[in-house]
Amino acid sequence: MKLASLKSGRDGRLVVVSEDLAWYTDAFLIARTLQEALDDWARCEPLLRGLAESLEHGAVPRGRFHEREAASPLPRAYQWADGSAYVNHVALVRKARNAEMPDSFWTDPLMYQGASDGFLAPRDPIPLADEAWGCDLEAEIAVIVGDVKQGASREEALAAVRLVGLVNDVSLRNLIPGELAKGFGFVQSKPASALSPVYVTPDALGARWNDGKLHGALLVQLNGEEFGRADAGVDMTFDFGTLIAHAAKTRDLCAGTVIGSGTVSNRDADGGPGKPVKAGGLGYSCIAEVRMVETILGGKPETPFLKRGDQVRIEMLDEKGHSLFGAIEQTVAG
């Protein structure tokens, strides 16, 4: 089952989307918004599944689904917590800084709590007031969960996953060091992120969703050129069950909490830093990582951060080349 929110008011209008992303039908008789459905999932899920089946058979009123008309599935959420599940990415950051990486990073996930009061729509521009802030994309996987009790096990946490999709976790890299130096975490350096147009129930992903990981190439384009195609199911040190349980160690998580994977990152075939796509590698899911590799190999970064007018596209395709979640397609704007 695939769900989306069309732009309407502050919280969108819940619709069910066809498997090929071509059609939608309104779900207002079941739930007006995705958050409303998540709050009453036991009642709403079977009704939404029935509506999805009717949509596939053309048995309900339908309209053309246009991704440009979609808000993020949750235009605002009660909570957004982003992990760093791909420790290869963290290791490159530390290596570029000539800093030792604590052994605990391989056993205890990093996670920060971001701003969830407003997610950008997947085709909205990325607002950038000052290019000196070092604007970066971060292509990630994210899940939306139901209620999770404090102290939930990995298995209990994984069972709470309701929907899976993509996120562009925008970062202002040049503001991060100053904030972290205060010893209190991100605020200004983590502006609004954007979710993919459609989020999908785990069962609808088939073998791609396995053991708490989404498998498949996460395709990233920068200004129309291929920038990354790392496999989201490879080199993921912490699966989503582990990430969710980590977030719920000392508190309940409410339905509608969004949990991110952190930047998807693969090691190169020889175990070293990743190579650009043009060099036969899998590329990168953020600019910071290619800058780290450039620093490690050449002593300094060469690739600039995003400038106004730059275009970013993030997507994942199925075996037939069809989009699974729709595309996050954004232009950097002042």
C-alpha cells in the first residue's frame, strides 16, 4: 500500500496511491490526514488496504497523481530523529579530520533530534539565505512508526514500522562545527528536510525490505548528472529496529515519529573510500562525503557545496525501472 498527502492546509489531505504512482483516490472517509490514520492504525489500516485494492481495480473514483501536487506525507510530525546507521560515513568524517573513531560508534548508534514542525514538500525549493553556510543534501531512508513503548526490544520496534520512504536531510555544514563546539547539538545547522512524495508499507516492498533494512540503489543526481547510487541495504551497521529501539530507550515514541537512517554510504569494492560514479564507483549520498574523500586522497576538498540554482534529485527504482516512492526533486533558492 502506498500513501501520500496532497497539499491542503497544514497537514495535507491523505490519499491512497496506485502501485505505479499514476493514480490516487481520496481517503477522507477513513482518515483526513496521515497522522489521523497513524493515530488509529488498527482501524484505518485494513480500510486503507481495501481502498488501495479498489483503486488498483478501478472500482473507486480516482485522479491523476502528480508529484508536484504532493506535500511530504507528514507535512509536520511530532518527532524527527535521525541516526547515523552507515558507520562508513562517520569513519570517513573522522579520518578526514585525522581523528580517532571510538569503538562504541560500531555498537551504539549516533542520533540527533531534528526539527519536525515543518517538512518541505518533495518538489519545494531548498531555502538558502547565505551560501557561506555550506548547504548540503543528504539522501537517506526513513521510516514512520506507530506507538513504541519505552524500552522496546529491537523486534518490538521493528514491528512498529508503518511506512518506509526517502528523505533529503538538508544540512548547513559550515554552521555545524560552531554548534557542536558548544556541546549541545544541532539547531541552526539542520533546517527543514523533505520527504519523498509517497511512503510505502513494508509488505509492499517485498524482498527489498528485509531484516529492518531497505535494499536497493539510492539514486542521487546533482544538476542532472549522476552523483550517487549506493545500495541502502549494504554497509548499514544499525538496522531500523535497532535505531527505533535506541530512540525509545528512555521514552515512549508516539505514532507518527519519523526515524532516519543517516546518509547512505557504501565502502568501495577494495574496502577504501568510495569512488565517484564517473570513476566506476557507487558515488555519494552527500557532498560532504566526496569532500572527505578528496581531503583524504588529495589533502583538500574540491567539490563545492550547493549554490543557488543547483538541482538535487533523489529516487529509488524497482526492478522494472519504475519509481518506488516518487522523486525528491529540489532547487536551491535564496
